[in-house]
Amino acid sequence: MLTPAVNMVPAADGEGATMPKASRVAVGAVVVFVVFVVVILSGWLHGPTLTVVDDFALLALAIPAVAFSALAARSLWGRRRLAWASMTVGLLGWTVGEAIWTVYEVHLHQPPFPSIADVAFLVMPVGACAALLLLPAEHTSQSRARLFLDGVIMAGSLFLVSWVTILHPLYQSDAPDQLGFVISLAYPLSDIVILTVAGVALVRSTGQHRLSLILLTAGLACFALADSAFAYLTATDSYSSGNVIDIGWAAGLLFISVAASAAHESKRKRRNSFVLPGWASVWLPYTPLLVAGVVAAAQPVPDLKSRPVLIVASILVVTVLGRQFLAVKENRLLVATVADQALHDPLTGLANRALFSDRLGHAMHLHEREGLSLAVLAVDLNEFKLVNDHLGHLVGDDLLVGVAQRLRHCVRPGDTVARLGGDEFSILVEGGNDVAELVGNRVVEAFEEPFVLNGHELLMRPSVGLALAESDEPDLTADELLQRADTAMYSAKRSRARVVQTYSPEMQLLTEVDDKMLFGPTAPPPGLGAAGSIQLLGRLRAAIDEAALTLAYQPKFDLQTGRIVGVEALLRWPQPDGSVLAPEAFLPLVRRHGLMGSVTQMVISRALEDASKWRRAGVDIPVAVNLFAPSMANVGLPATITQALADHGLPPSALAVEITEELFLDSTERTRLVLNELRRNGIRIAIDDFGSGYSALSYLRDLPIDEVKLDRSFIAPIAADDRAAAVVRAVVGLAHVLDLTVVVEGVEDAETAALVRELGCGVGQGYFYGVPVPADQVPGLVTGGLGGLPSGWPGSTPGAGVKGC
């Protein structure tokens, strides 16, 4: 058992050359111990021969114990190194004492008691106690008070056993030598201390080092029994070397050697931060008490009426009662903790679904009985799956914890914030519409600042839906209120609204119409529940596999010349009934379920294939495709796009990539490298939906881009708001200074078109200029086959707009 434990230590520690020698010493120690036991028990040897064999055998076992203990101290660190260094000192003292004893008995032929050897022997309990106290304890649920009471119980019980069997007979004996009497008492008293400290250490130990501690405790217990028996036999002149009690010392030395080897082997293992106490904490403190009761029951009644026995017994009774009271208190606290954990999310500490449902049910009961107004806010993180997929689940967990902290700061003390699962949160607000909207607006504003996690700066946007339970709806149920909040949240998600969406019956009707459009006669329950989402996801996967998704192309016009300078590829999903779904209807599922890679690959391939057809038809016009922002961290993306261009026989100028600024874009060095490589390959890069995120200006500064596309929400107010127009003018001026092309999106009317031209925008895109068209209509659109230009443009004729195409 000893040899494999030593040999498993890797040579990387610089100890590989010493392990074979240590292994041989360990095997030799086991052999010596077995032979020693056989010799002692068989009675083959007698007199001086037995004395010599006994003394030298104990020396032969003590030397490897010291060596293994020193090796453990050398290989460990911190308090464990100090502990085994103290144990080494104690063993070394005992070995010196045994050497002196051997000289006295073998060379001088006289039993040395008391002598200087006893001073060396008593170094052992001092070193052992120091080692046990220095051993670090794992974090457990036990209190220091309970450990103290356990120590008192063990110490008192061991004292009773020792008093009845050893100390009382020694006390009553007529000892002419006071020094010998003191030393005789020192052995059993030090053993009581050692066993008490070892027992407490074993009770509090629950981790990976328990094996070494159990072996060490077993070795010290063997020493204690042998020492106590030695003190008793010496006081009665009954001890001589070769006595059967010497097996206790031999066994103790062997146990300590194995314990040192186990401690050396466990140094690389990782320790748990918190573990529950083991069964030893239950039975170990009472084992000595049971032994004391058995021993006391076998003694005459007068011996049990002595003052030390009565005092210690009284202390034990009080201690046991106190320990039981404390155990009941800790158990009640543990039950309360477990009950509390059962009602809270273990990651964020927020209320879980069970607690939220309970509080919502209680609030709805008050709503029905007393007309209490209340509201539920449904909060869902947009694009949370991207964090897990691209940055890892640990960052995702940190993000959820950060979200929980922000939500806590948005609510009042009486409100309930819950995590229902994944990235779904709910807030129960007891109050009317004004209070609920105030809390909801706080939630939206709380996400304006980015999260900084593990070196990544992430801007996460929530979709927030609000459902109110007013006093005029006393029959409204909790499930209906939750469903309304979810409907409002999904409405916010579809519209990408950055405000709180309050539930209205029109939302429900719109959802039902969308469901029927998606599923036909087998429409799911209102609100596109879990079953509806699964059906939609299945159909979407099939559409991707079968390349059933199509592209439409919206033209981009030069605002000065009126010429088409490019087209943007827009994804569409044709339905069996002839209708067509826009991206906002299904892209959230694409992102959430990890399908964006396949969709992006399909879009690039289809767009380049169409561009190749246009080129063969004599129309050379670049096409822009939207790329998933996190894909910019893929270092293989430039080579993939370059190869796709080569496969279709197109130059790099035929393609531009647009990165949606609304999604978080982690501006790491790797992202910049990818963008730089794309630009070196001749591919233009544009920031789409510029102005929709917090860090737009930092993108202009940090990222290698060619084009800025101003978001529709950024442009829409300029006709009625001079301040908004001034902001747009400033951004356009900055872009021109940086030599960037400015594209304005979402232009819907002539007034806005005139303003963006006046503000200096270079390229326009929107329904005023032209709607998305199928690929086969692009050549005719470019050559003028689909009508003229909107009224008021250079070269246009009145009424020749293309808005209705």
C-alpha cells in the first residue's frame, strides 16, 4: 500500500531520482514491521537477544518515518508544510530518544527510566500537537463552538478512561521518585491532549486530505496506547523491552509513514471551496464517551465517587447537553438555508419560478379580493446565446449575475425580481400603471451602459413587456397576466423597441394573425408558445437545409447623380401560402439556436451567384451582405470570402460586408485583424444601423471601415427636430473628415430625402428611392427598365418615382 503511493509522484518535481530509494525503504519498513510483530508474539526470543532485536527494530522503523515526514514537508507548501515539518521534529525527537534508550539497554545494560531519553520521547507529543493544529481545515458548515464542545467531550471522556485505568493507580501508588512520577503522568496526559486534538482535526476535515489525517490519527492513537501502557507498566516495574505494547509504537511509526506518503501524493489535487461535514462529525465525539461509560461501568462504585471523576462527569453532562442544543440550532439553520435556496436561483440569488409564482398568486388573490393593482414585467435578453456560443458559459453566467444586480437596483423594496430560466426574468410590481412604467423605464435605462466581463465590453439590450392587472378585471388569473406580459415582451422583441411595451388586446390579435400566417390551420395557442416556437424552428431548419430562403435586393442611390451605386441583399422566407416573412420574424430564432453560420454562408453564396449572373448580363454592380457581428472574430472569414469570390469569378470590389452595429461588437485585436485582412483583399466594410448603439463613435475611431450607414431611427426625427438634424450633420462631417462614405437608410418621403442631401449624405436607401426587388429585376433596375428617378433628382422627370415598384 505504501510503495505505489510514493511512486505515483511525477519526476517533474525534481524528486524522480529519490523515489526509487524511498520506495525500497518503505518496502523494507513493512518487512521489518511484519518480522517484528512475529518475533514479539511468537516468543521465540528471550532476554538480551529480544531486547537488542526490539530496540533496533524500532529504530529501523523510526528512520523511514522521519524520512517520509520530511519528504512530505518538502513537497508541500504553506501551513501543510509547517505541519509536516513539526511532525518531522516530533518523530526526530522520538527517534533520538529511542537511540538513547537503545544505548542504555544494549550497551549499559540498565533500563533508563527516568532519563534524558524521556525528554526526547516527550518531544513527540509536542510536535504532533503542533502539526495537528497547523493543518488547514476545509470550509465546512460546522461552527467553532461545536468543534470546541466536541473537543471538550473527547478530552473529558479520554481523561475518565485514563483516570480509571492508569492515572488513578499511578496517583495512589507510592512513588519514591518524584521526577519519575511526573514523567509517568506526562505520558498519558500528553496522549489525552494528542488524541483530543487529532479527533477535533478529524471531525473538521472533509476534503481531499482526510486520508492522510486518518492515517496520522491512527498512528498517534497507537503511540498513545503504547505510551500510556508504558507509563503504567514502568510505574509497577513490569516493563521490559520486547513487551507486546512495543507493537503499538511500531504500528504508529508505520501508520505515520503511510500518512506522510499520502499527504505528499495529495498535494496536486484541487480542494473544494465548501463541503458538508462527514459522518465522523456525528459519531467520533461520542465514541470516547461510550468507551468511558463502558470502562466506568466495570469499575467499583467507590472509585467512581472520586472528586476528579465527579467533576469531569459533570462537565461532560453539561457539554453534551450544550452540544445537542447547538446541533439542533445548526440543523434548524441548515433547514432554513436549504428552504431558502429552494426558492431562489442558485446563480443570481433572485427568486426562482416557484417563489415568483407563490408571490404572484398571493398578489392576485389580493387583487381579486381587495382590488389591488399590480403588474408583471417580462424581461428577456436579446442575443444572449451569442455570449454563450462565442465567449463561453462562464462569461454568460457572469453576465446573468450582472443583469440580476442591475434589475435589483431598478425595483422598490416590496417588488419581486425573479429569474425564470436562462435569460428570462420577471418582475412583480405591486402598484398602478405609473409605478409599473417607472420600474420598466428604469430597467430599460439600466442597460444603456455596457457590461465589462472578462475583458469584453458587451452592450446587451433587453426586450421588456408590461402587463397590468387593474381593479376592473377581478377575474384575471395569474397565468393570463404572465401570458400577457410575454406577449408584450415578444412584441418588443419583434419590433426591436427600446422602450417598455405595454400589453394591449391588439398585440394578441396581431400575434394570432402572425401564428396563422406561420402555421396555417394548425396555429398554436395565442402568443406563439413553446410548441409554436418548436414548430417554427423545425420549419426554419428545413428551409435552410433545402435552400428555401431567398434574397431581395434594395438599391442604393448616389444622392448627387441619382445613379444606382449598389444593392443590399435582404433575406426573405417565402411561405407555402404565397406570403413572405421578413427577417425580423425569424432571425431571432436563427440567432438563438446557432443557425446564423449556415444562414450567413447561404446568403453570401446566393448573393455572389446573383452578382455573377448580373455581370454576365452586362451589369457590374456591387452587392452588400449583412454579416453576423461576432463572426468578425473568425480569423478564417477573409479566406472563406475570398475563395467564394474566386469560385464565382468575381473581383473583390463586387462584394461589401455590413456589420450590424446594434448587436454587440467586441472590438478585440482579433476583430481588427479580420477587418484589416478583408480590406487588404479589396472588400469594403460598412457599419450598419449606425447610431443604434452606445459605442458608435468608438467604432469610427477603432475599426477599419469604409462606409457608415445611418440608422432609420437616427434619421427619422430630422424633419421635425433641429437638434436631431444638427447631430446628423455633425456625424456626417466627422465621417467626411475620416474619408468615410455616408449612407442614409430608411428614407420614406421627399422631405427627408431633401434634408439628407442638404446635410451632405452621399448615398441613400429606402422606400422613397426604391423597394427591394428579386434578383432577376436588378439588371433592368440598374439600366432604367423599372422606371425613372424620384421627383426632384438630377435628370428625373416629374412623377417618375419608383416608390411603388
